[in-house]
Amino acid sequence: MKQTIAEKILSEHSKKDVFAGDVCIADLDLIMAQDGTAPLAIKAFEKMGKKRVSHPQKVIFVIDHNSPSPSIGVSQLHQLMRNFVKKQGINFNDVGNGVCHIILPENGYVKPGNLIIGADSHTPTYGALNALAVGMGSTDIAAGLYTGKLWFRVPETIKIILKGELPQGVFAKDVALFLIGKLRADGANYKVIELKGKVIDSLSIEARFTLCNMMVEAGAKSAILEVDEKTEKWLKRHNVKNISPVFPDKDASYSQILEFNLSNLKPQIAKPHRVDNVVPISKMEGKKVDQAFLGTCTNGRLEDLRIAASILKNRKVHRNVRLIIVPGSREIFVNAVKEKLIETFIKAEAVVLPPGCGPCVGTHQGVPAEKEVVISTANRNFKGRMGNPNSFIYLASPATVAASAIKGKITNPSSLFSEK
Ligand code: SF4
């Protein structure tokens, strides 16, 4: 029988042919947890009674959610993580290195064909590099630490073919929001989404990360792309060698095959308080904003900062808006300094924070006031997501966020590109 990419990866890792609906126990290539979830995983692991993590070289912990720590309680949890990684000899990225989903690929941890679990819902980001990457709870992570394996019910796959060419001012984030609007928040529940087509071919690897990252918001267990020349070059640049890309069989069985032509796509906005509450920007233009946020595992990459800087250059953030910018990793921060993007941001009167999740998680930085409106490049706009349940979060691309920060209201970035 013919197989999808997910079926092939799970077959390879469980050493038997498996298909959607089968249950298997599979060897894991990588296990990740961040500071919101690792402490729970450590406690669950210790309760299981085993002294040593089975494959420490395959485990990585990251402190990114509350980075640096805002309170004594969080500092204690960070200390628990630091002590555990020292004792177990596992890989570690402390405060200031950046967001887990950006630094793992950047540091060459992710390979095509890998099976990865992460105690974070946006783990499917790594699917841009042809890995099957799945978000898990802390107890599953503890089981992975214990055995180096985990059980899976093999997911069905939805194939989405994206045709056409993206117009100017329209980016991967707009594509992601458009797809989530179509699929709805539960449209891909427990399924993998395989994305392909001319639009995917045209996207950079950075933009592909954005797309895979966001598919979680349609309920997807994971999202995955095929390897092409761009992927190979990107992996080479990040010191990943000897790759074994996984392609689907021509007649693999899909639960759904969807096709969209995106040549006329407009910038998209997700309105509060659901990511699938998506409208074209024309429906929201003119809505006043109080805060704009550029960053996160969705849109905190160098390409995103470059797009925002191209709009912010020689302009100022509107006097009624705070623009907060968080580079996704130390490497991105360094490159943004070298390329003078940070200078552009500071001259535009934006606030630049150190690499990490920043205001996305709503626990320490950039919490909006009552009834304030935020336009954000993050992946979630749930009530209270940024720390105040009485604020309103609109999701958009880096270009739309930068344009809106300048104008003080939701603004189609295409108008600013053409003003230059
Ligand atoms: Fe989660 Fe936001 Fe951090 Fe991404 S940036 S890992 S969505 S808290």
C-alpha cells in the first residue's frame, strides 16, 4: 500500500509498515521541552523512578517563555531545569538564546525524516524541514525521556495544494491565516497537513516555518513539507549533513485533498478571540491600535525583521502606539544588528527586547491595558493570551504589523510599499 510522509516516517521509526489509524511505538530522534513545560516533565520523570534519561544526546531544554525570569517562583523552576540538565548531560539553551522553535532548526538539531516530540504546541514548525514533529504534554515527554520512544496513533493526512503567485504585500502569514479561516480551528484535528504547490516552492525556508507553525491553529497534529533545493541549501548552511528526505508515494491515501489559487490573496487579519476568525484586511482597515508586536516562533525570524524594517525605515511609530520587537534568536539578533535593522527599529522609536517569547505568552512583558487593541505577528489571539483578558488581539503579518504601527490603525502594507 502507498504511504503519506507521516506514515513513512512512523513506519521507519517503528520498524513496521503502518497506516492511518494504526497504533505503533516509535523511536524518537529528538525531545524538546521549554520552561513552561520542562519542570512538569522533570517532576513526572522523577516520579517514574528512573534515575537517568535514556538518550540524553537526543534531548534539549530551552528557557524562552519567561526569559529572563520575572519572579522568584519562575527563577526556582529555571533552577530546577538547570540542575536537571547538568545532572543528565542533556542539551540546554538558557535565557537569551531565543525561542525553541527557532533555535532548534538554526542549531542543526532538525533533520528531514526525523520524528520529534516537543512539550509545546507549535512543535510542528519543524515540518518545514520534512520532520514529523508533534506537540505533547509533559507526561508524554517524561515517558520519552524514560524510554526514548513513544506510542502514536498514525494520523490521517490532508493534502493542500497552493497554486498561483502571492501578490506584493502578501506573505506566508497571510497564507496561514487564510488556510485556518477555511479549515477552521478544528478542521485538521489529529491530522497531518502536507503542503505543496507553486506557492510553497516560491517561499523561503523561513516563510515555510511560519506556515507549518500556524497549522496547529487548524487543529493539526503536524504539518510537513517535501524537501527541495532550497531546503537542502538551508540545511547545508546549518551544518546538517547526510539527509534522507521522505516523499509521499504518488497514490498515497489522503483524508482530503484541497486546492487554492492564491494569486488574488489579500493581507489577512485574525480578529479576537479566535485564530480562525479571519477576514481580508479591507474589513478591518482603520481600526485603531494601541500596541504592535513583532516577534515569536511564527514571525521573529530575520526575514520578518527585514520586511518590517523596509517599512519602518525613515518613518516613526505613531505617537499613540507602542511597537515591541523581539528577535527570535541570538543569531537573528546579531544579524539584525549587522544589517542595521535594529538601528532602523530604534530610530523609528520601537522597543527592542532580548530574544525569547516576549509578550506572546502574557506573563511578563508587554501586557496590554484594559480594552487596548494589539496587532501582533504571534500565532494566537485567545482571550487573555497576552496577559489581559480585557484586551483585543488581532493577528497579522510582519508587514501589516509594521504598517499599522506607523499609521496607528490597521493598515494594508501594500499602500506603504508603494509610498516609498
Ligand atoms: Fe509559544 Fe509564543 Fe513562545 Fe511560540 S513564541 S513558543 S507561541 S509562547
